[in-house]
Amino acid sequence: MIKPRLDTLLERVDSHYACVPTPAKRARQIHAYYHNLGEGTFHEYPPPMVETGSKNYLKIALDEIAAGKIKYEYRG
């Protein structure tokens, strides 16, 4: 079973289609943060905004969306 649940994520984004690129983009930012941490250039990307025991960047991004730290709406 996927945690957090899809219905929880859909409360934070405006469509099923936004549930794919939104956490993917944030996971890349988290990866870049940890990758650049040793080089001292970590100020370009924010650190993870939720406490989690997971080391999977996508899982961290999904937890951030479920916690309401990240919201996404299409421009229109």
C-alpha cells in the first residue's frame, strides 16, 4: 500500500496529473540539496520540510505534499 494515500495527496494538488511531476520535481531538489551539502552550495535548494526516517527522496517529497508543505495548482 502506498503511504501517503492518493486521496490525501489529491487534497493538496488540483488533479491526478499533478501528482506525478510535483513530487518528482521536489525529489530532484532534495537530491540536489543532499548532493551539494558537502560542497557548501546547499542554499540553492531548501532542505526537507518534514521529519521522516526515509532516505528515499520521492517518499520524502510525497510526505511533504501530504503534510501541506507543498501545494500545486495549474496556472490558468
